[in-house]
Amino acid sequence: MADSDIHILILSSWYPSKEHPFLGNFVERQARLLAQRYTVTVVHTVAKDGGEMKFLKSDTAEFDEILVKYNGNGHIFARKKQERAALIRGIDRLENVNLIIGNVLLPRGWQFLVTRKNFGCPVFYIEHGSYFRPNGPFKWGRIHHWILGQIRKKATEIIAVSDVLKADMEPNFKKRKINVIGNHIDVNLFSAKPKSKNEKTQFLHISTFDHNTKNPDGIIEAVEILKKENSNFKLTIICDEDITDWKNYCEELGLNDVLEFIGPLPWHELVPYYHSSDAFLLFSDYETFSIVLAEAWATGTPVISSSVGISSNMNSELGIQVEKGNSEDLKNAMLEFIIGNPQFDQNTLTKKAAEYSEESILNEWSKLISKHVG
């Protein structure tokens, strides 16, 4: 069977984003990547209060994209029945599915099993979520454990997006092998260019600024401490969430001269910010992958990062690693860039980023797929 004849069905437990009504960004990117080599369909169900069930099909050129909206009203059992009916309506449109890729276990990993039963084909489960985080805030319920147990028994392959996530998942999959396939970046878009010397050291941070993982308070605390010692810097924070409260807070602290909030921005508009930065900053408490680190390295930008995601056990040739939650340590690393002007080899940085190129990640997927389909 030729690769183009292999039909892959992609499902996701994560709900569609506001910006993309059919599916979240990471699923869209996965679909576009696999569609370079295979025939791909994405099916997604979403509750929509009131109204009849609606079947929608996008005009995406690279892959087929189906969204089934269902009522979503009533008690929990009624809602689950409606959701299952919506899923069946979506997959009934399909024929000859050769492989199912289910993204994220919770809350709807049961959909992977229903679809597997319908088509009788292999199912790959890939995890991006943070609920396997040790001592994390997520509380596992009875239904979550049931879904986990079923996936553990019935998934053909289990995949994590990083070695860190794999290690966190392993206690729950003691008798199962967990593969690692990272997220991918466009190394043609996120490419390196020579750095110009900035009058003020330029730092960059890109995230949702989420309290649960990104530690925004710790970043602002480090900036506040650093400004008292040396104000010859600027931190640009690009965020795709409402940042009004953060702007007001930083204004109260008198940080507007060293800290700027902007965004949201589309991917292609991020590149110049990487190019003009002396270092990319990440101070998260937890990350399963963190694609912004790969993007930074691809643009020849060293990072200052806590030990999370793909920066865990980071080689010193890629940047400076700081202790999680230690704002003083973050401040010291930023100060080292301001007064020490550390040098990093762009070839080393881009070589690391190449591990996450479209070609590299697609080849990893193909190796695994060819074991079961073809």
C-alpha cells in the first residue's frame, strides 16, 4: 500500500480553540504534517447549547476536517449520549480508515476506543497534556481511571511528546512501551540570522501567561529585582490571552520602561521578535514539550529556561538553565546576558532545533506507522 493510500483518522480530547472553530492548533499542525504523506481526516465533536445536531465540513485543502455540533443540554448521561451520537455521525461518513491517532487522554479518550471498534484498525494514543504531572493540580476521578485503563490495554502504540512527559506517564503504563515523538516546527519560517548588537539587552517570552504552569508572577518578580540592579534591558512578552490586568499590575510596579506586553500575533509575525532578541526566557513550573524553545533555537536564539519540557537537562551550549520558581536565579541569568554577554554558536542551536523539523518528525511518525499499516 502506498503511503498516500493510507487513511489516517485524527481525534482529539481537547476542544476546538476560539481562533480555530474546528480543532486546536496542535492537532491542526499534526494533521497538516501527516497530510504531506498520507490521506488525513480530522473528526471533532463539540457541545453547542440549544439547536439541532449539525454536521460541518471545512474546505481545508490539505486534509478533510469534520465538526459535528450537538445540543449539549440535559443531565450528564444525556450529554454523553448526544456526544456519542455526534461522533458516530462524523465517522459514519468515512470508509477504509487504516489508522486512528487519538490526541490527549482526557476528557474524551473513550472516543478513540469507540472509533477503533468501528473500524477495527490500529489506534495510536499520543499525549500532550499535563495531568500526569507529579503532584500536579489535576484530580483523577473514577471515569478518568477507567479511560486510562482501557487505553492502556487497547492502544496499539502509546506516544509522549517528550522524554519528560514519558517519564511522568511511565508509572501509569508499567507494562507498556512509550514512544517519544516531539512536536514539529517550520525550520524554513523559524530560521537563523546573524544577531545585531542591541543597546539594551533584549529578552523575549511567549506564552499564555497561565498561573498554573507559566509562573508569570515569578517572571515579573525577577524583572522587578533585576531593574533595581541593572535596568539596561527590555523584556517583551507576547501573549495570546487578555493581558490587561498584567499591564496594569506592571504599571503599578513601575516596570513599563523595561517590560512590554504585545499580542496576540500569528506565527509568522513572531519570527522578527526572536531575531531581535538576545535570549528567550521560559520560567514555567511544568511543560510537556514547549514548542517556543525549539522555535528559539531554530532562530539562533539561546534560552534561559527552567528545567521543563525539552529544556530538561539542557546542554549549556543551548542556554542557561535556572531553578524552577527561583526568581533570584532567573534574575542572575538575565544579568549574565546583560553584563557578561555570553556567546552561543548559532550552528549548535539550529542543529538542536533540526531534531524537531517537519522532515525529522514526519519520518518518526512514518517509522511507527509502517510497523502496523502498509
